[in-house]
Amino acid sequence: LRDSVLRMSVASTKAETLDVLFDISQLLETGLDRETLNILVGLTETGVNPEALAAVVKELRRESSALQAAEARAREQERDRRAQ
């Protein structure tokens, strides 16, 4: 019974901590959703360097933006081609 209560307490504390981190993330307008933030926190808890993780997130965002822009240009070119 004690182990069960302890596990529930740890889970509750983790959830509360994640809630606070998510609130801070929202205030800082990081654009991270709860699931992503949870994954990133878990990675740092396993020893992943937070600065390296931040650099990866930034690079993935840059790549995603570039890909979206390229897709938009391709759609526009396709519309222009069809209009001719």
C-alpha cells in the first residue's frame, strides 16, 4: 500500500511539474505543446544536453518552415501552370 501511495505521489508531482513547465512555456510563447514538452523533459532527465536539444528543436523548426515554403511555391507554380 505504501509503495502504491508513493508512486501516486511521484506521478502527481511529475504532472504538477509538467503543468508548471507548460505554463511557463506558454508565457514564453515557445510553441511547444504538452506532449512535445513532456518528451523534451524526459530526454533531459535521461541526460540529454538541454542546449543541444534546444538547437535540434530550432533546426527542426527552420527545416519545417523551409519545407512548407517550398510546398507553397510548388502549389503556386502548379496553379500558374494550369491557368496558362
